Amino acid sequence: MIAWWGWVLIWTGLVLALLALVAFFAWRHIRRFFALLEDFFALTEKLSILDAATGDDDARRVNAILEQSGVVRSEFGERMDRRRSMRQARRQARIQRGKIITTADIAPPVFTTRHQNSRE
């Protein structure tokens, strides 16, 4: 049988161990958070340098939801026309390659030698 002060010591030790573990994990998470924060700031600095280097503010497209429907439709139509013309050009190139392949003379040249001429 354990005396009452023994139970107090056991529970005090358990609570202190729990608090030490919680403090350890909290310290570890805080250190990781600050490291992540430093990496985030370094990344934003690099992105600002890249944005300044490109200097194209108009390069980013405006969200289609914010544009007027006529503008979005015309841009979409232009993109589809460009894609259609590129597909047509590739198709014509394939047809030309096919014509070259199918009309090429692939028969081996016939060489006549004295030996073949003597048999005939």
C-alpha cells in the first residue's frame, strides 16, 4: 500500500513529464514554423525579383469572370481559329509527307552485269 504522499509524488511526476513533452513538441513546432516563415519570405523576395525582371504586367490574363462576355467570346474564337489553322497546317504537312512516301520509287536499281547478260 502506498501512502497518500506517494500518490502525490507519482501524479506530480506524471504531470511534470506531460508538461515537459508538451513544451518540447511546442518548441519543435514553433522552430519549424519560424523556419517555414523564413523560407516563405525568401520565396517572396525571389518572386518579387522575378516579377521585376519580367516587367510584363499585361502578361497575366484577366480572370474571365471579370471580363465582359463579348471580349471573352472573341478571345476564345481567336484561340480556336489559331488552333484550327495549326491543325490544318499539320494535316497538310502529313499529307505532303504521305504523297512523297507513296510516290517514291523504292524498287532497288537493277544492275546488269556480264553474267546476267550471258544467261539471257
